[in-house]
Amino acid sequence: MVQTAFPAKCDSPPYNEQAAKVSVTEIAGQPHARLTLSPYMYPVYRAAVHFYKRLSAQGYSIIVDEVLFDEKRISPFFEILSDETVYFIGVKPAKDVVLRREKERGDRLEGLAVGLYDEVYNPLFSYDLLLDTGKLAPAESVERILRLLETEKKPQGFIRSAKSWR
């Protein structure tokens, strides 16, 4: 949804500098890309979270697939959705799997996966379910998510994460 605010997709090359700036350095012979969001983007992300809230208020169950790596991008989720039932599910394959997938896809900036890995998998996040998609088949991941939805009616991962984030 956020990408529709720009004429070209802003999270893969070529990057739209209105949205994000990328800097690439080399660490131990490997490229590490750092993504810095433009202040222009923060109101867009906040508006997106308000939209999720509106959908929920109208009775929709929604899935948000988001890469949370920037404090100003993360905070609106915790602020705006604080009274919603949110299942906080992390998808965390091993770093070598992420690097392999980045190369196989061929549509990502080399080094972005490793550059964001430690930020995305922030230790302050407390997930209701953490899936290692390097070991689990897609069907197994779906099974685990559905089981969580059936058994856990008051998920706490999002709530715990919001408290630790402040």
C-alpha cells in the first residue's frame, strides 16, 4: 500500500530517494546495505496503520506483512493498534538462509538482507509465534499459525513488545 504513493516500487532497486536512502559498506568481504527512511515516509506509514485500524473496526481480520526496523516506523503500530487483538508472528530463518534467498530472488539489493537482519529481528520484540522458514515448509508454517489462532484468544506478544519498546 505504501508503495502506491510513489511512481516506482520503493523497496527494491532503483530506490526512490523520496522514500529511502541506501548506503552499502563492506564488512568481512560481504556487502552490508543500510536502509534509511526519509522523514517524508513516516506520515505515510502512520496513515497505513490508521487504515489497518479502520479495517479492523469494520470487522475485517487482516494480515500485515511488514519489515519493522525503524523506531518511527514501528511506534505507530504500538500506539494506534494498542487496543486491538494482534497476533505478533515473526518469520525468522537463519541468516545464511536469508542471504541465499536474497541471491536467488535476484530482485533485491545485495547486502540488504544481512544489513537489516539484526534490526528486523530485534530482541525487544516478543512474538506469539516465531517461525523458522528455513526449516519449516510453507504448509507447516500455515499449520502453526492456524493452531495459534485456534488456541490463543488473547495473544500477548504485541502487548509485551509495545511495553519493552517504550
